[in-house]
Amino acid sequence: MKIPRWSRYFILITFRFITFGTLFGVVAFPLIGLLIKTVHSPLALAWIGAQTLGLCSSLIGPIIALVLTARKITASSPPEDAKSENPPDR
């Protein structure tokens, strides 16, 4: 049984979005914490950032992946009414 290409594309986009969102949380939260001088340690802020932005990106990631996959599928498929778009010359 062959797995369709679009399902791999969907999984890849979702995984990338969640990974980048989590890594951004790990980097951004300690930096912002240093700027506003919080009482939490940078390690605690990195953990909170990974949890917070990891959750957000895991909720939004599949939605964005679904939209991008649908756009890719419709862009790669040929138009159905190709005959009606080009009328014959007279």
C-alpha cells in the first residue's frame, strides 16, 4: 500500500511548525525574562516557554498544515474545464 504524497507533506509541515514554535519558546522566554528582570531562572523560563509555545503551535500547526496542503493539491491539479477556457478559433 502506497502512502499518498499529500499526507507526508501534511505531517512534515505540522512537525516543523510544532518544532519551530517550541524552540522559539525556549529561546524567547528567557530573553524576555532577562529584559523585564523576572524572579524565575532562565531554565524555568525556557521550560515555561517550551510548554506555552509548544501547546500553541500544536494547536495551530495542523490547521496551517491543512490549508497549505490543500493549496498545494489544488495548485498541482489540472483545471477541470480546460476545454471551455480556450474556445476554438474561427
